[in-house]
Amino acid sequence: MQLDENIKLALSGVSDHKFRSFLTMLGIIFGVASVITMLSIGEGAKREAIAKYQDLGVNNIIVREKNLSDNELEEVRARFSQGLSLQDAEVIREILPGVNQVASQAEIATEVKYADKSVKSTVVGVSAGYLEMMNYTLKSGEFIQESQYNSRMKVCVLGAGVATLLFAQTDPIGQMVKIDDQWMEVVGVLASKTLFTETVGELAARDLNTDVYLPLSTFLNRFTREKELSNEIQQITVQVENSATIVQASQLVNEILKRRHFNNEDYNIVVPYELLKQEEKERQIYNFLLGAIAAISLLVGGIGIMNIMLATVMERTREIGIRRSIGARKADIMSQFVAEAVAISITGGLIGVVLGVSLSLIVSFFTDVSTCIRLYSIVIAFAFSVIVGICFGYLPAKNAANLKPVDSIRYE
Amino acid sequence: MIKLVDVIKNYAIGENEIPALRNINLHIAKGEYVSIMGPSGSGKSTLMNILGCLDTPSSGHYFFKGTDVSILNDDQLSAMRNSEIGFVFQNFNLLPRLNSLQNVELPLIYAGMPAAERKKRALEALERVGLSGRLDHKPGELSGGQRQRVAIARALVTHPGILLADEPTGALDSKTGVEIMALFQELHDEGNTIILITHEAEIADYAHRNIFIKDGMIHSDKCRVVSD
Ligand SMILES: Nc1ncnc2c1ncn2[C@@H]1O[C@H](COP(=O)(O)OP(=O)(O)OP(=O)(O)O)[C@@H](O)[C@H]1O
Ligand SMILES: [Mg+2]
């Protein structure tokens, strides 16, 4: 029998009992829909995580000053620690193998004013290569140049949030803003960053869009901070050439700093790449669970199909006998019933795909869980449903084909 | 055309073997019109199923057009049923969800014939049995006699040359039965070989040769000269 006749026959088998076929499909429908939905939620979470860590730089090691209480600070000072300093950064640059760049930053929370407006901001003194290392992008103007750094110029780059708050209509470039009691010229504005609302490792969450950047040299010279030594900085960011050896590199950084801080651990080291890997590992477990759930639901769906198909074969013994008596071969009967099972599972799979895609969209629309539907998840879910149809249709079809013509045609 | 040599058929019921056919020897030539009669349970249907390749003998040989059918495999038997034999049942055995045309086309589908030719052949066969006007009717929408005509058309559509009919009039009233028998008469006149099981002597009288079966054995085998 030709393929097209087989397909026609299978489809008529399904449509002859629409409601029953639909019930049979339910398992497959929900299996496929849940696979697609869960995969899209997983993918959404993955993308968010990757974006988060990529913003921090996957090749970066971030050394951050610990927030110490007054007592603790006194204690570490008594044990000769100077806190994180420019010298630390310098030593790391010299000693650490495979280091690409080292950037230092010092911070102070203060007000930035322009005309009659003022905004609370984190003023960050940074070294020149900072922009590239942190994956920041400029919206207009330019970032702090080496020369401006060297000559301690009074220039600044505004975060997107600060710029929009202070300068509604006017172009901020070339304007003077007042930071603390210092006038600084705006030379650039950063593009808005969607970062980072979650605590990453020991890095506290903060809105980077309210940052204002100055040359670190200018910063250390002009801003006096309580309880801080003049060379003290809040963060050293070390960029290595290769993320494969970043864990060893971070351990080495720790060794260097421990020695220089006389065993005072008044700093934290955060390796975004390591955290990314960790989260990936956790997600692998999640993915594995997902896969197991999906497999089970498709299995249950398959068993549902098999169950109905076995009953169908019983019920249609007479039909099988008639077909056999007029010349259908075993293979014809076999393919008729397998095709019917596959038709059921494909239809179920298609409905499941539609349902799964809609569910994913609904989830991302109505909740703050972000989802991302990947084509491969649709292909996998669908392919699985076809395979389920073939596998679980096989046994009933074989039963049907093996009925003896003379017995089945007499079957009451 | 048909030759049975020492054919035995036993049915196993639990431990016991029930003999349905004991040592049947039979020869039927091309173009014959044979009736088979006998009491209920004597083995008529069993014999017919073997002749129709729906069943195989427990021992003995069945030659169809010279080939030993008892050694054919399942696919070959299917092919025999498909192209060499037309089977007509007492209870019609049509597929209830298909209309007349589709029912008649069915053997040709399994023969792998292209759709256009299939339809042409099926229409011819339905016309031959006088049912051109009922192509779209499902079996449930036809009378018993019409259903049997569809079944005969289905048996004829592959041009098998032999028709096996197991009590074809058994489920019909006598008037309709006579009409069906007239159709068989015509088909025989056109050169078809016909073997027909019946309980009724009047029906058997249509045939030229009457076989009587009792207890799984051929009790008598008489040729008649038909007057008209
Ligand atoms: N599938 C089977 N399993 C066991 N025994 C069977 C089977 N088919 C037929 N028989 C037995 O074989 C014998 C012959 O049966 P068969 O159907 O050939 O009789 P029949 O002559 O056609 O009778 P009827 O005129 O009532 O149709 C019976 O005794 C029956 O019980
Ligand atoms: Mg019988």
C-alpha cells in the first residue's frame, strides 16, 4: 500500500473518533507543552545570568574592600593593614602572570549638582582602561583619557541616570557640574545599564546608572574621605587574558593581598566567571530534572496512546479481518496502526507546541520571570512526540497484524 | 483449478483436538459452479476458509492453479486473497465507515493500483452488480441485498476468476436471495468459477455440481445436468 493511502487511512482513523483521539492526545499535549515552557523558562534564566556576569566581565577578578565596622577597622589598622591601595593594584599588575589590565577605583557617595538640580550619586574615581574592562558603552562624548588621568584634570563622565536627572534638555557635554565642592567638566555620558539589581557574590547590588566617573588621580587628590587613607581605594578589577585559568589567578591574587595586608582579610574577591560556572552547574541539575519530568510526561502520554491503541485494535478486530481477507498484508495492517498512533501523537505534539509557546509568552508577559523560546526545544519536543507515537504504537500494531485472518473475521 | 489432497483440519480446544475436516479430496475445474451443503457444524465454512486462503490445513495439500498453497508464506497468501480469490460472506463484511465505492476500491488499494484506475475499476464492478446509483451510501444506508451486491462487487473488482460464497443469501429474505442467485448465475455465465455454501436446496439447485459434507467428510458429490 502506498504512503499517501496510509496517511489518509491514519487521519480518518483519528477523525472517526475525534473526542477519543483528543483525550488520547492529552498526555502528549501536556508533555510537549510543559517541555517547551520549562525549557523557555530555563533559557530565560540562563540568558539573564549570562548577561549579569558578562556585565561584570567574565575575564575579571574583582577585589573589593570589605565593609568593616569601626571596631574591626581599628583592629586591622592595628595589625598594619593599609586597606586596598593603589600599591596593591600595582603589585598585582607586576606579579600576576597572564594579566591583561588592572583597574582601580575609589568611591564616595555624594551629591552632584547642576544649576538648581542635585542628585545623589556614587562618585567613582577610576583609572583609564576602566571603560573597556567593564564593558561599559558611551552614549556621547568620550571616557577619561590617559592624559586627563596623568594631569589630574577635573573632568567627569556621567551615568545615564545622572545625566537625565541633571540635564533634561541641554547637552551635558562641556557643562560644569559641582561634585561636593569641586567643579568638574562633563566629557562623556554612559549608555544606560540594566545592572545590577541582584547581589552577585559579595558584590552588593547597586544602580550603576547613578555613577559619576572621575580620573582616580583627581579623585584621590580632591576628595577627602572619613577614615580612609589617602591611597586607599575600594575596588581593584583585574582582567586576565584567559578565563580558563581565572580561578588559579584569583587564588594568586588572594595570596598576594594576604601577604601585603599582613593576613588581614579586609577585602573580598569575586570571580564572576566562577559564579557563572557555578550557576551553570546548578542549572544543569535543573535541566536534568526538567528532562526527567519531560521524559516521564511523554512516557505517560505514550502509555496513554498505547492503551487506547490496544483497545482500538480489539474493537476493530473485525475490520482487521476484513482487510486481511481482501488482501492486506501484515505489513499493511502494521503500518495502518502505527501511522494512526503517529498521527495522534503528531497532532498532540502540534497542539502541545502551540500551547507551550503560548504559555511561555503568557508567563513572560504576566510575571517577571523572563522566558526565551528556542527553536531547538520545539524541535526536540516535537520529535520526541513522534518517536513516542512510533514506539508505543508498535506493540498494538503488531498485535493487530498478527491476528489470524480467519479468527478476526469471525470475531463478534 | 482447485485441488485438495488429503486435507485435514483440526481445532485445538484446550487439551482436545476437534476434527473439523477429515481427509478431504476434491477437484474443481475452471468454470464450474459448485454448491456445498451439509448440516451445521459439518465443516463447510472451515473448508471454504481453506479454499479462500484465510486458513491453512492441519495437513494435506491445497493446489490452486497448480501452486501448492499450503507452503506459501503470509504475504503470498495475502496476495492470493487479493488478486486470485473473491470471497463473499453471509454477513457481507463491509467496512461500515466507508461508502460503497470506497469499500469496492479497498482490494485495489492493497494491490497498489493508482487512484484513477482504481476508481474506474470500482465503478465498473459496481455497475456490474447494478449499484451505480449507490456509490456514496455507507453500508448502514443500504438494504441487505444491496450490501451483498457491494460485497460481490468488491469480490469481483480484482477480476479473480473464482468466487467463494459462504451462505451469501443466508441473511437475506427469499426474494432478495433469488435476485442475488440470479447475479451469481450471470457471473457464472460470464466464465467465473463459483463455489457456494448454502443450507437451502433451492439455492443449491442453481449449481451444476452438488457436494454434500457430513462430519468433515465429503458424503456425496453429484454432477447435474441443468435443464434450461
Ligand atoms: N476457530 C475454531 N475453533 C475451534 N473449533 C472450531 C473453530 N471453527 C470451527 N470450529 C469447529 O469446527 C466444526 C466445523 O465448523 P464450521 O464452521 O466449518 O461448520 P459449518 O459447516 O460452516 O456450520 P454452519 O452451517 O453452522 O455454518 C464445528 O464443530 C466447529 O465447532
Ligand atoms: Mg458456516
